[in-house]
Amino acid sequence: MRKLAIALSLVVVALAIASCGKGRSKAERLLENYAQVTVPAPDLSGITDNGKEVLNLYRFAADQADAIYWEQNYGSSAFLSALADPAEKAYAQINYGPWDRIDNEPFIPGFESKPAGARFYPEDMTDEEFDALQDPAKNSPYTIIRRKADGSLETVWYHDAYREQVDKMADLLRAAADITIKNSVREYLLQMAQAVKTDRYYSAQRSWLDMTDSKMDLIIGPTETIDDARYGKKASYGAYVLLKNEERTRALEELCSRLPELQASLPGDRAYHNFVPGAKSNIFSCDVLYYGGYPNAGYKNIAVNLPYDPTVQEHYGTRTVLFDNIIREKYNRTVFPAGMLLLEADDCAHLDATAFYWVIVFREVAQSLGVKETVNGKGSVADALGNEALTLEKAKSNVLGAFLCMQEVAAHRIDALIMKQDVLATFIANTIRSTRFGTADATGRANLLAYNWLMEQGAIERKASGKYSIDYTKAEAAVTALSELILKLQATGDAEGAARLVAKYAVVPSTIKADIVSLELEKIPVDIRLTYEK
């Protein structure tokens, strides 16, 4: 009877949406999923004139990363000029092409489904052809695969494939290095200019971690591999231009010195989380001034933990960067309203912006914990788990973030008036609303995995009213158990176990389909889109 009730409710709300959407194009309806947010002009009163010029050059360099990403995701931004419908054009700009990033299906007539390998591989390339290509560089994150004139495959490094944009980017980085008054910034910019020209990033990543005395930050280059849905190998170009909140950054510094302690506190066998992060790990609290390329596509990142290179992580560490202004906008516009709509009243009382901030802090910290190499000789976790590696890594970070946040709250090590229930309710509300990202990429799959796990464990129950109640004891146990399981799968390189976990739990159930309709009826956006004040 319950399944029938859900099915009937889906029909009713679907009809309601269809009625409400009459007279509007598909693109107009989709555009409502992204709330318009204007990033105000930054307060640069503490920045020298030289620093302001450096910031301008950062943004110009970010534009070159943006141009490269258009090529990687679609082929060119030139097709925008052919779109007469303003809504189609705006939605294409959000998605960097004609495909909705939520399901990778076209929202503009005349296009097929998005190729699984984006533009990193020939669309007609077979797995057998790729396997037969005798070039180790084919597996590099920084190469694309093309067909030669005779139809055979060849490997092309990014610095050759995108030479025009890379040359401009390197020139802009060197120009910024010439005028900065910070030695650490100069060293980083020169190393990064060399890195984008050679696709060798070790020295640049190390220099970035050493750059701690600047009020500004620039993250640029190819990092995330989400867009390569075929093999999960190729990194997308992107850029973040950031302004540091120095006071809040100082308040977060203690966490870096406690990374080994946090690592030791993780659940399960110690052998599955024995990696020791490098001593130079740090945390920055920043406001986003500008996104370019991958970070600007679809839903917006609210924090990063970089670099991903396990050798750099071991020898030097990582930097967690929190995007304070984006965290605030996401919570206010998506997480809180979704929670108020979908949670029972008693659980709504535990939704908390501060809890959300700290869950995100520990989610990013968790990315540097666990293990990077399998404990049984299967190589790196990424290689051992293949296509499921990124989904599991994101799921691990999500649940471990909640686990660590609860642990720190219980030990009174967070200077905020929040409780475990606040952490769990806010984490669950964010998980439910993030299932709207679907199964098209690892972020959506990771949230669906957590949601279905919580449902199965009885941590959350969807009532006939369509609202969820939370059993906080079961929720804490479920988060701990899923954290322990994923850590084990990663450490042992259990590809079959990882595939079973994703196949079983990273699916869209009828309850989520009904929730999505409810959120759409209430016009609660999936995410945000940005414009920038001059």
C-alpha cells in the first residue's frame, strides 16, 4: 500500500508540475533550478595596488582555464552565439554545453546524449582500441586521445592540445609573478607557469602549499576527473580566484596539527587508515571572487582539499580551502529550505548553519585521511577501484566528515553551540537535497549511496506525509558503519565489493523521486549560479 501511495503521489505532483510549466520552455524551467547569486565586489582595502593587479591577472588566467574547459566538455563556446532562446543560452552557460549535468541528457533539441568520455577520447573509440594503444601516457590525467589521419589512436599532452590557451595562461602567471611583492607567491606562480607548459605539477603543488603568507589565492590547472565518466582518468581544467579570511584561517590552524590524531580516531581496523598526512597541511578560509572552467560548471563547489597527488600528500600534505561565501549561500538557498520542507518539525529544529560549516570543514579534512595506497599490494586506491574510486572517495569524505564532526562536538573541541543532533540533521538534509544531482557523476552517486544506506539502517524514515524523521542513535551508528566499510574497501582495493556497494545503493528510489517533485513544486533550487559585481 505504501508503494502505491508513493506512486499515486508522484502522478499527482507530476501533473501539477506539468500544469505549472505550461507556456514555458524546458530551458526556462530548468534555469529555475539554479538560484541567481551575485558575488559582491570584494573589500580590497587591505590589498596593495600591486596585489590588485595580481588579482586581475589571476582572473584573466582563470578565463584561459575556462576556455580550455569548454573544449574538454563540449568542443567550443562558439555554439552559444547560435542560440536564440535566452534561457537556452543561460542554461548552456551553466552546463558548458547542451547537456544537463544532472543527467547528461540534452536540453536542446538535436543533440544526442553526452559522450561518457566528454571530449577526452574519440566518441567512436572502443575499449579494445584504447587497451591496444601502446603508450603509457594514455593513462595520464593530462593527456587526451585523438585519431591520427590514418585512423589510429595517439596520445596528446594537454600543453599541446590546448597550446594557445596554455601559452596565454603561462604568460599571465609570469606577469603576475613579476609584480607581486610576495616571494612565496612569485615562486608558486613561476612553478605553475612551468607546470601548465609541461603537465608536470609536483613542484607547483609543493610551492602552493608553501604559499601561506598571501591574502589572495589562486588554484588553477587540471584537477577533477569527474567529467571522464568513461575511465575516470582525465582531469578537467578549472580555476578559483580567492581572497583569504585571515582571522578565520588562524582559528582553523589547530586542525592541521591534529591530522595524525584525527586519522587514528577513525573507525575500523587501524591498518585501513594508517596513512600519515604531510606536516605542511594547512586550512584556508576564503571568499570566492571568481570561478573558471570546471568549478563554474553546474553545481558549485563549496570547498576543496588539494593536491590529489598522493606523493605530495605524503611528503608535504594538503590544503583545505573553505569557500565561506559559497557555503553561506548554499545553506541559505538550498540546504535549509530543503530541510524545512522534508524533515519533521522536531528535526527541523536541529538544522544549523554553523553545523553545516563544520560538517564541510571535516568533509574536506577527511579527503586527506584513510589510505592512498592499498595495504595488500594492489597499488593506489584509485587504480585498484577503477571507475568506482571517485564515488567511494566522495562518499567516504561525506560520511567521515559527519563522523569527525560529531566526535569533535562530543569532545567539546569546536567553539560553537552545536550538538550531535544538529550535525546529523544538517548532514541528512544536505544529503537528501544533494541526491538531486542524480547518478550522472560521482557527487550525486555518493549522496544517493549515503541516503539509501541511512534508509536501510533505519536512521531515517519517510512518513506518509512525505517528511522524514531521524533516529539519531541509528543515524550515528549508520554513519560510523558506512565510514568503516568504505575505508576497508579502499584499503584492500576491493573493486568487486565497491562495485556491489555502488550498484546497490547509488540508485534513485521512488522516495527521492517524490522528494524531487516536492522540492520543484516549492521552487527550492538545486544549486546556485553566480554573477560578479565589478
